[in-house]
Amino acid sequence: MSGPVAESSVDDWNRQITQHLGSAFLTTRAFLPLLRAGHGSIVLFSSQAAMPGAPVAGMSAYAVAKSGIVTLMRAISAEESKNGVRANALAPAAIRTAANLGTMGDTIHYVEREDVAAAVTFLCSEQASAISGALIPLG
């Protein structure tokens, strides 16, 4: 991740912001015309690091980027509701992947990929048509 603020390089800061927040912005902007035409649903990925009171020491750029995604989602939800587009964000704990197991080990609680997929599927469904602007923690 990024390390403490005092020790983070500008390059790492920019990389984290671009990788997480920049990609969410660019992807959303690119697909908005299609989403407007079909009254679509956007599900952005934040992190438990963006939840109030979450420990973020040592991962400042990552936590700021993931918090920015929450604000981006809320802006999209407010701006695009008139176009029939909904926006929500998921804030999962670490997702069980080979990469995460390799770097974080097996002593932490993981969210299963199937649970993340089920949450995305629900948020994009008609059953969630009244949900927009929500940050939903997983795990």
C-alpha cells in the first residue's frame, strides 16, 4: 500500500489515486451514455478503509482513494438520478484471492468472491431499484 503520509512518495500517492479513484471516474464517465439509455446501475468498489473509524495508518493514499470513490458514487447518484441511473458502492473487507492470501496470509477474515458477486447482482437488479447513493460494507 502507500505507507505513512510522511514517508509516502508523490509517485506512490499519484499511482494509488489514479489506479483506484481515477479508474472509477474514467470507466463511469465512458459508460454513462449507455447507462442513461438503459436506466442502468453503477456499482463502484470502495474498501473497508473508507468506513468511518477504520484503521488507515500506513495506507493513506489507498484509504483516500477509496474514500474518494464513495464521494464520487454519491455525486453520480445525485447527478444521474434524473436520467434513471443509480449508483452505489461496496466496501468489502479483503477478498479471498490467491494474491491476497499470498500477501496477507490466512489469519484475517476474508470476503468470498461469490458474496461480492451476489451483492453486485442484487444492486443491479430490479429488487434494488430504490437503492442509490448507498455505501454497503461486506465482511
